[in-house]
Amino acid sequence: MSHSITVRKMSFDFDPNAVPRWWFLNNPVATHIANGLHLVFPEGERFFIRSVKHYLDQIEDDPVLLERARGFFGQEARHGQEHARSFEMIEKQGYDVQRFLDMYEKNALPRLEKFFPPNIRLAITVALEHLTASLGESALVDRFLDDAHPTMRALLRWHAAEEIEHKSIAFDVLKKVDPRYSVRIAGMAIGLTGLMVFWTIGTRMLLRQETGVTKAEMKTYRNAVMEKRRKHTSAILKNAVKKYLAPRFHPDQNDNYHLAASYLESVA
């Protein structure tokens, strides 16, 4: 199945005076779980682009896939740019994010990238593209983002829709250059572990900066969120991994492109 990829130039208004510090559920835990994910996106998107771009010369005989890959690069670059712009807002709201970015962008991710060969880096990209598309479907179908500030809700739903739109491109490149099941599964094991580790580090780093919140208050905020997170995010990821483990898995087996098209038409 082939879908055209449109690169959309969005520009969200990340006004620190309009978007509250606790923009999700008026809850610091919910907000920083989401902010922690924002922090890993820009460099992660650049990693995805590099991983696919490494194999461009091996897909030149497939002009359709080559064109889709170029659309993938454009969309991922725009995602990274918009999420990076949100960092300026978070910093103006009083949070230090540079400490995490220095660790993640300058030390951790470059070292990991040097350690793994190109086929594994591509397999990591494939796995994480599947996971983000799975989370993206939930962002468009479920109502949990209704409780987010409109600016951040729009950012996340736009990103979610485009993750669905290009969800099979990296997979199709890997299938062409190294279709081994073992490689694909290794990518999931490494990618999911890395995502959860860096996401958790970023979230905790931000929460430690909430010095005006007592331990009792933080516990209340955490309890309000964690049960929902276990039932929602954890369930989505477990289901996504279970599907991915099937030997004949392909992202297009879940035909949800209409969800992305409908949303993207509404914001065009």
C-alpha cells in the first residue's frame, strides 16, 4: 500500500504567557510526562532521518519508495523543529531543559549511534515509528488530549496524524535492504528500551524542578495520573509490541490512514 506524503509547514504559538506551566490536566506529573516526550523528539527525529537516508542508494530502483522516503525526511524534520520550538516556552516558564539535552543529544544518543551498525539503527527507527504511530492513533481516537491546552493538543494531534501517514516507510526500506526477522526484533528491543529510559529521565528531571510542590501534593498528582497511564499508554505499547512480534507483521495491516487524512484535512 502506498500513500503520498505531504510536508506541512506548521507554526504553533508557544506563548509562555498563554500556555500554562501545567498545560495538561492542570497536573505537573501529566504535563512533564508529555514534556519529557517532547524532549526526546527532535534529536530522535534526526536519528530516524539519518537511519533511512543511509540506504537511499539501495532503494533508487524503487522510485515510489524513494519519493516516500523523501517525504518522510521532510515530515520528521518539521516535527523536530516544532517540538524544539516548544523548548523555548518551557525554559521561559522556569524549567532547565538544557541539562537533559546536553546529556541526550551530545553524549548518550551519539554514542549509541556509533555502537550500532546501520541495519540495527534502521530497525530501531522502524520499531519506534510503529510505536509512535500506535500512540498517534490513540491521540486521534481517544479523548485524553481534550484536557490539554489547545496549542499543545494541536501540536500532538498534528504530529500523531503524520506519524500514521508515514508509518510504513522505514519498514518498507528495512524490508528491502535487510528483511531478517531477527534484525527487526532487535530493533524493537533496543528502541523500546531506549525510548523508555530517556523519556523517564527527561520526565524526572522536570519533576525535580517543581520545588514549590510538597511531597504530599506531588503524590496526589502522581496517583491521579499513573493509573490512567497504566491503563492507557502502557496498554497501547504492549499491544503494539505484541503485533510487531508477528513474523508477517506489516504496519499497513492496521488500515488507519483515514484517521490521519481526516484530521489533517481539518487543519489544512
